[in-house]
Amino acid sequence: MIRCGIIGYGFLGRRLAKHLTGYRERGLKLTLLANSKGYLHVEDGLDIEGLMEEISTHPGFRASHPMEAIENGLADLLIVLTPTNVYNGEPGLTYIREALGRGIDVVTADKGPLVIAFRELTSLARSMGASLCYEATVGGGIPVFSLARHSLRGDRILSIRGILNGTTNYILTRMHFEGLTLDLALQEAQMMGLAERDPGLDLGGIDSACKVVILANALLGLDKKLEDVKVKGITQVTPDAILAAKELGMTIKLVGSVGDGKLSVAPRLVRLNHPLCVHGTLNAIQFKMEVMGDLTLIGRGAGESTVSALLSDIEWIISQRTSPREGH
């Protein structure tokens, strides 16, 4: 029976935990939940009735650093859902590094550690015979990495472009269809819970740039960092610019791209009938393949769809524990 732990018990953690309480028949039990205040360990596994919105109120909660749970070997599979820090990858980087160093499989939705130390972490996983899975870091529930690695093996990805941030896409969509200013569209997005109180990483293009780095390193075999991305956000996009684009049968989208070793994020003109021209909070990722040509994936980029990506990685790890492993 695989003992599974979750570090980061927020929006994603609570929703994922509810799903995992029903995984006993698949050979997995949820034994560990942790947040910044400490952790809860139940050796026999938690059931749906045992879950709480705030784990620190549980009688078995231990007010200690979550690293203690990793060091004591309380999980065979660790799900790291810590807040993204694009500047040093912490605290997720330390948790992932420690877990992989002990041969513990890791699934994560935290982009920071992969942006900071992708090659180090993937090399460590290989050397320790552990899996590091990160489907949920890019595109929400869109199966970007699993599709590329398993269904496109006989082809080669030449370049990648995408609409990678749902917040900015929603804002630009409202500006295009309703003529709103960026400030008004942002306020609307914040009221709907689609934008953070401090939306700087989204509007400045940094969130998209992080995802471009992960795509470049994971799928094109590069070794890029955030500073290698030429980044321009949407803060200078005006209603007049949107109107001018509409008159040309186009709109403005924040597009991340990687090709010929160059990485960029910037507002681009996109034709209204182009596959990448998705609206609202949708994400879209387009591969340019050597044999197939263009392949475009479209899906929701956040929320419950991200839980789907996490579950996909978890299912993959369960299958690998009962069959010979391959790179993931």
C-alpha cells in the first residue's frame, strides 16, 4: 500500500485530499497532511470523514516543521502544493530535494522549484530511482507532458507557443469583447476570484515565463532559467490597441514561446480564427512537430482542472510501482 502525503493544504490540497481518500482500492492511502504550521499523520490512512478544512484543529496535529515528516519516512509518495516562489523556489524546492534524495516519489504543482532547479531535480530523481511528476505546473488540466512523452514519441517537437495564463487571458478577453480598460477588467477578475490581490506576476508576464522555462527544459531538453526569457507583460495594452487589432480581424493575446533556443513572453497579435485564439480563462498550447505539423491543445488552466492533472500523475506513479519504470 502506497502511503501518500500532501504538503500544502490550501485550495488544491483540500480538493485533492477528498479524491485520494477513495484510492484504497487502487493501492494508495492518504496518511499525511502538512501546512506551514505542522503536520497530521494517520498511519492507517484518512477517510473523507476524517478530513478537516483546517488540519491544525485535529487532535493528532503536530506543531513541527513538515520536513520532520519527510525525514521520518512517513510517506512513499509526496504531493508538493506549496505557494510558488519564482525567485528561490522555496519552500517547495527543499521539500522536493529532500524527498527525492530519500527515493520518495514526488508530484508537484509548484512551478518555482522546477524553474530554479529543473535539471538538478530530474537528475536526482533518476539517480535515486524515484519519479518526479509535474503535469499540473503548466496548463492546468491539459495533458501537456504526458501527451508529449507518450503519444508523440515517434515525432519531434520543434517549437512551442501558448496562452499560458488564465488571468491575463480573461482580462484581454474582456477588453476585446466589452471594451473595458485593463484596470476595470482586472478589478472584475479580482472580484470573481480569477486574479490575486497582487496580480503583478500575472500582468507582468512572469507566471507565463515560468511555464515557458518548464516547457523548454522538459520537452526540448534545454537548460534555461527565468532570466533567459525575454518578458513583456500586458500592462501597456490599451483599449485603442485592442480596437486597432479588431479592425484587422485580430486580437491581442499574451503569448509564451520557445523555439531555436530562444524564450519569450509578450503581447502578440493573433487572428480571431487561429487555434490559439481562446477566450476567458482557457489556456492553449501549440506544438510545432517535425512530422505532424501543428498540434494545439486547449483546456482550463486552473482550479479543479489542476486536480485532474495531479491525479493523472498519481495514477501514473501507482502504475509504475507495479510495472517496470520508464522516464516521466
